[in-house]
Amino acid sequence: MVVKRSGAREPFDRSKVIAGVRSACKNRPVDEDAFELMANDVEDSLRAMNDTVTTQDVGVAVLERLKELDDVAYVRFASVYKGFEDLGDFQREVGLLTKSTAPKRRP
């Protein structure tokens, strides 16, 4: 079961995870199989949690995996999940994303 922000409880729906990831990955070089694999991985990680799983837990689990899969899809998903309101929100998130990746080597 997943606890929503309103406090309502509903069963985990992997199709919602797939739909959100598919939307974030639209027109990106991401293989269709990646959506199913990510949904499986998210579901497995949520099952490993102790008690209550929240929608925030689901969102964070998806974001962690999108960061590894595709940077643009990550920012797209984060913009909806985190409710970006202006350009500064995008700049902050891209800054956090680039800080977590290793610097490129110069020839």
C-alpha cells in the first residue's frame, strides 16, 4: 500500500510508475524495456522498506533511477514531481545533477 499526500491509501500501481517514466523519457534514447525494468526495481526497493510507503518514497525511488538512466528525463520528472515554478528551480536541479557526476577529463 502507498500513502498519498492526502492520507488516503491505495495499492502500489506499477503502471503509474511506467507512465511517468515513459512521459519523462519521451523522445529520449531510452529503450522501451527500461521502463519495465525500472518499475520492477522501484517496486522491489519499496517492498524492502519497513512499514509505510509514501508517494514521496515512490517519487524519490524513480528519481534515483532516472538519474542513472537519462539526465534529461531526470530533470523532466523532477520538474513535475518537485513542482518547479520558475527557471531557478531548473537551474538548481541541473546544478545538483552536474555536481553528482564526475568531471570530464581533458585530452
